[in-house]
Amino acid sequence: MKILLTHRYYTPDTPPYALMLHAVARDLHKAGHDVQVFTTAPSYKTAAGIKAPARETLDGVKVHRIKAFSENSASPLRVLNALWYCARLFFKVLSVRPDAVQAATFPPVIAAWSAGLAAKLVGARFVYHMQDIHPEVSMLSKGVVKRRLSDRVFTWLDQGTLKRAASVVVLSQDMKDTLLRRGVDYADKIEIINNFQLEPTNAPATPPSVEPMSNGELNVIFAGNIGNFQGLDAVIAAAQCTSDIGGLHYWFLGEGAAKARLMEQAGALVNRTVFFAPFRPAAEAAALIQKADLGLASLSPGIHNVSYPSKVLTYLGLGTPVFACIEGESELARTVTTERIGASAPPGDVKAIEKELRGVWAVRHELPEWSKNADALYRKRFSFESAARAWRKIYAA
């Protein structure tokens, strides 16, 4: 089968999806498919200095990259990037005429709409890989209650894409339920395939300049984008409430729009019980996460219905128990409880977060058992091998 996989980013660009997509593409090639990838030249905000040719073959996968502005550019240029990519994507599908086309949710809505429409025109199967659900995720993250005209337009476009898709892949049962609540009958085409931990390929030449996890008895780490929709304000507030526990340390590894605000909120606790470290390449980040006792996954209320904190899979793959700030009815919270891989508390509930963390502190002798459970769960349900089998099944027909 001739398969065209598409996404705005692809290895050697630095977002996790860029590397995950290559792992899937490589596996599909090994399974006997003719796999091509359409993407842009490295342009993500952490991709400075990374070069890649316009066309090359990586592990048997034929890659076509078009030029794009750096993501450090101003917002209007990022919009131009998205429009340019989606227009070129549409005509790429028409020219390649593949048997199957796959697109994800970045740029939101329009990338999949463009690829799906072109796939229909050439008679190709369309696979919609929904890493999150738009426009719902942006509405929830911004606290928007009523749909604006633009939200209604994007929902209408996305509904058309879902109807055209032969397969729709989401990350969780929560996300599947959200799609079904839209009121369109496509339950039989929705598959749940979660992400997987990436094998670090960029081992650090020198040790990290910051060595977290070296001076606390219970170290909680958040690794990833420190953004505005992750509810980390409540975690900082809980850290202030637990400041009497000198051995309970909180680490925030990465960059993001909320970082400066959170540092200001932490105030005198910075570099005492609350620590901030800059973005690290995957291998360095993995080494630091492995030193931690708990991996923090935090989402604003409602976000679990439209997204899944894939950093959880990184934590589990490294044998790090999870502390999830997420609704109790969510799939993740249920998994944390039933599999005994950590603890959870409702998002935004400072008192509940504080109570759970004090509870973990009291039973920290159980952390090695939680770590074993985390490793076993990852191997059973969330490894690359599990995901690869599911993706091969998608394209087996």
C-alpha cells in the first residue's frame, strides 16, 4: 500500500510528534508498505541550527520537506506557515495519489480538512490522527463557555473531516466519548491508540548544568511545556502549603508561557523547595525524570475530554510513578488508582492536591512498588510495540 503520512513537523525537528511519526513510518515500511512523508523543514522553536534536505530517504521512508518560517517568528508568520503548509499538503496528495493519507491535528482542523478533502478527490483512504480535539481544546483552555462564530465554523469543518475519514485515531476513551457527543454516528471508525515513549537518541555530550533530584526525599517533576492550560498555578499553591516539609521538592523542567508567572508565584520558595530548570534534550530530560519520585501531569478542568497528557507515557516508560492533577472520572485518574502507579487529585483544588501530596509523603516507602507497577503497565499497554501493532492493523485492510 502506498501511504502518505503528513504533519507540520518531522524528524530531525524537535517536537515529540515529529519523532513518533518517524517511528510509525519506519515500522510501516518494514511491514512492506511504500511510505512517504510530507512535512516542513525544521522550524520548531527549539530547532535552531537544525538542517535537513528538501528530499531524502530515512530508514526506507521517502521524506519531502517544504520551507517554513522559524517558529520564533511573530504570530502572523506562524499563521502564514500553517496556511502555506496546508495548501501545499492539498496538492501533494493530488500529485502522489496514494492509497491512504494520514493527517493529525496540527495545524488544528485545517490540516486534516485539507488532507481529507484531497484524499476524497483521489479515492484514497483518510486516517485522522487526533492528538487533541479542536476547537474544544482551545475553548476549554481559554475558559470560553459559548462558541464563537469561528468555533462553530471550525467545528463544522472538523465534522466534515470526521465523516470523510475511514479511521479516526484518538488517545483515550475520554476523547472518543467527546467525539460521540458531537452527535454524528461514526463510533465504528474510532480507534484508541495512545502515544508511546520515545527512545532518546540525542545523548548529552556533557552532564546537565542543573542536577535535580539530588537533595530532596520526595521529588516531584513536571517535564514539558509549561503552558497556561495545565493548571500549574494550583500546584505552586499546594507547594506553598507543603513548604513545612523540607524534603518535598517540586521541579519544573522546560519552557512555556506560564513559566515566568509561576516563578513569581513561587516567590521565596524558588531554589528552596520549588525549582525551575530550562528545556533539556530528550536524553537529558529522561535522565532527570528517572531521578524523580513522581512525574507530575496536570491539566486544567475539562481538558482530559479533548486531550491526553502524553508525558504520562514518558513517566511510565521510565518507571516513574505518576501524580495526576485531573478529574477523578477521567481515564487517567482511574488508571492511576486501579494500577497503583501513583496518586491523583482534582485539577485546581489546592487543598486536595496538598492532601494527596502529604499522603504520598507519608507512604513514600511504597514508591519502589509504584515504580515497578508503572514499568509493568507501560510494557503491557503503552509500549511502542503495542502502538506499532495497532497502527499496522489500521493499514492492513
